[in-house]
Amino acid sequence: MPDKHDLHAEFPEYKEQIHHLKQHNNHFAVLFNRYHEIDHEIHRIEQGAEVCSDDYLEQQKVQRLHLKDDLYMMIKAAEAAV
């Protein structure tokens, strides 16, 4: 079974920062929601619930990775500001 890449599971040590940023940083919240939409779509594709081309799946995985990198940088910047 394919793994989901929930942001809380990816960065459990930043659970409080993630929650705070979702509540107080609109840009973070938008990226967070987009990340989880893409992650959920990838998970459905990998389970066979949706069908797509291999190229599309790889494109979505790259997009998810870029979003995760952006979100992580925002988490680290918020942590440094405290």
C-alpha cells in the first residue's frame, strides 16, 4: 500500500508551528491545502482508484515535493523568528 505523505507525519516535530501557521499565515494555509490535495490525489492514483499517465503522476510528485520544500522553509523561518 502506498504511503501518504501527510505534512504532520513528514514533520511531526513541527506540529505546533504547522498549526499556528495554518491559522495565522494565509499563504502557508493555501500552500498547505494544495499540498494535501496533491498528496491525496497521488495516493488515490497509486491505489488504483484513479487512472492517469505515468508522466502526470511524476509531475504531481514533483509538485508535491516543491510544495513540501516551500512549506518547510516557511516553518523554519517562523521557528527562527520566535
